[in-house]
Amino acid sequence: MSVSALNLIYQKLVLQTPKLEAPTYTYTGSGTIWSCILIFDNKTIISGVFTNKKDAKEDAAKKYIEVFQPQTEETTDLSHVKNTIFLLDGDQRMDCWKWLSQQTMDPSVIVYAFCSPVTPIPNGIYNGHFDVFKSKTTNRDSSDALLLMSLGRMTDRYGKSGNTRLVVVSSDHILVQAAQDIGIEWAGNLPQLTTLINTWK
């Protein structure tokens, strides 16, 4: 696993662990036994051991994921979720879209999915909970703009009442930042979404 691959893993995890610093690494050993040591936040050390440098680094990277990747049980019972509106980035978060389309939800739950006109629509979404908004162009920024405008309208309508929960489901940094600035909940991927939903119990 290359240094760029390790950095990619870090980038994928940084939304889940915002204060996590990029890892540094060093090798020890010689001959038939090598260790690759990864250091995080100047205190966390993870080592991978193998018979060559490349596989030692890969072993360390796997342990890296095990330590910092949130381990969540993907909830299949959403009976406790009520009066909730999910604003879903359908282009980037197809994993969440497919998962939500398979769930049984309270009638008060609505999913607004925003996507380009060529984005495939998951099976099973026409169950009364989903409303799909397609942009006029295939530019992903267009569907993001639709989501941002809807977020503004939804916040004006529901944000002050406290009776309806708004959740942005996107890994786009602009949409995530908008949710944070407004002070509403967000999830950047499926593990984050299921973790968030579990906190509502």
C-alpha cells in the first residue's frame, strides 16, 4: 500500500474523526521481518508486521482502519424516528439512498433526494417517503445548489419550531459546512447516518 493510499484512507476518515492528524510512518527491521509503525496525533502508534516492507505497511493500514473507522451496527428498525426530514445528496450518497429505501419508516419521515438527471434511482423509493428533485444539468454543482436552496427553505420553515428534525446527508464539504453553520445534524456516509439515528433512541 503506497503513501498516497494511506493518505486516501486518512481523507476518507477525516470527516468521522475531524481532529485526526495525517499519519507519519517509519520502518524497523531487516531481512525477513519488518515492522511499519504509523503515528497519529503524536501519541497513537499502530504497527504492522510482515516479511517485507510493502505488506507490513498494508498490515498497518488495515489496523489503522480498524482503530479509527467507527464500528456501527446498521440499524434496520427506524420505528423510533419521527418528524424527520432527510435532505439527501443523491449523487454522492447513493449508499444512504439505497439503505433508506429499504427501511420501514414512520409516516412523518420524509426523504428529499437531490441528484442529476442521469443518476439512477434506487428501487423501492416510491413508498410515500421519498421526493426526488433532479437538476436540469448533469453538473453535480447544480444538484448541490438545489439542496442548499431547499435547506434554506426548510430551515426557515422548521428550524425554529423544534418539532421537526432536519438532517443533511452528504459528504460534500460545502453542504456539510452549511449544515454546521446552521446548526443542524448531518451525516457524511452510511456508518455516520446509522450512528446518528441510533443516538435518537
